[in-house]
Amino acid sequence: MQYIPQELKIMQYIPQEDLFRFTIIGTETDIADRLHYHALCAMLQEAACLDVDHHGFGADVMDSYHACWLLLRMRVDMVKIPKWKDVIYIRTWSSGYQKVLFNREFAILDENKEEIGRATSVWIIAQQGDHRPVRPSTIPGMDVYASKEPSEQKIDKLFPLTEENRGDAHTLTRYADYSDIDRNMRLE
């Protein structure tokens, strides 16, 4: 097997710090070498999937119940946008569920492990075939994640991106084309 240096590995889990390490590659960046948000969201989802697997509710376990995790929404706030070849770390944790909605939080850190962003997301467990929501109580052991009130670990809002830390980033307004909308009238 060929040796791959640590700094060239695209993703790595660091169990002693409960962090996921990602190296930004060229295809994940824009013309100014800044990380695309869709690439960052993919990293956040990958970290979430690996974390839930680590806690015993990953894809293999969910498959045995003919269920899957579905991401409903995600909010990402950044104070600094990583660039090509940068290393970032992602820490993620569940902040519990209420009814059928699971909340998951993220901290996004730079290579010095300083926080450069935060994210929050909402997920459901759904049936694999028709994607109908599944009550968490039907999955053995899931009740440990039930929350009676909002989580104390829920992230605070970051300060808005200022001109000083924005650099040469521009605001992008995107309009949905007909082909971008799925059969449920949602943006893909």
C-alpha cells in the first residue's frame, strides 16, 4: 500500500479531540481559491454522518430499520472563508430531538483550531422508500437523544461578515431556473 502523507489526506477523524480534519482541494474552490459553500455543506454532512455512525445510528444500523437520515435545513455562518490547501476542522454534536426533528450543531475551526464558523441543522429519520417521517421512539436506543427543552449546547449566532474579514468576497444572488426545482417545488 502506498504511503499518503497526513497533510495530503482529504478527510481524517481525530478521536482524541473529537474532530474531523478536512483539507480543501482545488475542485472545492471558486476562481479566487475560496471554499464553495456547497463543498463546505458536503463536509458538514460527512462529519454528521460519521459522528452519528460513531454513536451507533449510522447508515448500516438505519438500513436494518429500512430508515435513513434526511437533512431538512442547514444554516452556516462564517467569519472567515477557507481557501485552497487550507486545513479545517469540524466538530459536531447532536443537540437532541423534539417530536421528529433532530437538531445538530457544528463548529468550524481553522488549522490553528480557532473558530471561523458555526452551523446548525435539522434532520429527520425517514422511511427509505417513501421518505415518510419515522418516530424516533421506534428505533431502539434513540430515546437518549430526546430533549425536553432547547439544548444548552445550541450555538450562538456569529457576528456578521464584515468588510474587514470579508476580503475580496462578493455577495452572490442566485435565481432558480426551472430545472433547479424538484417535483415538490423545492430548490435542488
